[in-house]
Amino acid sequence: MATVGVRLSRTTIPLAADEYDELVRRLAQRGPGGVRASRDLQERRALTPEQKPAVLDLLNQWQREVGAEAFGKPLADLRLEMHADVNPHA
């Protein structure tokens, strides 16, 4: 199965291509900031510190929507790393 890396400040999290595509799609639906984050991911750029809280919010909402099991480990790993980036002292 093909994977696509999502670059963060400390690491890159590999997602299955379908998970990545869904992340990009969901971000693109979240207004101008989400569209920029979606574009940055498609261009293989790291997410900016300004984008990370919105992406973390999206991941939290997505996980609540589908449940932890359906969310999957790669997306959960991305959510945890994103949380660590947004809240470094938590």
C-alpha cells in the first residue's frame, strides 16, 4: 500500500494514500486556512505553526466522528505528534 508522509517540525508521519487524501479533502473544506494547509500538504511542505491548531482540531473532530478504531493508528499518531507540537509543555 502506498504511503504519503505528513511533515511536522520533529518528524514525518506516514499515512496510507487514502487516509492522506481524506485529510487533504477535509482540510480543503475548512475555509481559507484549511485550503492553504491542504495545498501545503499536497506540495509536500511541512505544516506551519499557525496551521497546526486547526489541523489538530480537524483530527480531533474526525476521530470523534468515526471512533478511535476506525480512525486508525497512523492518523492517531499524527494527532498525537500534532498535539505535542501545539502544546509542547503538556
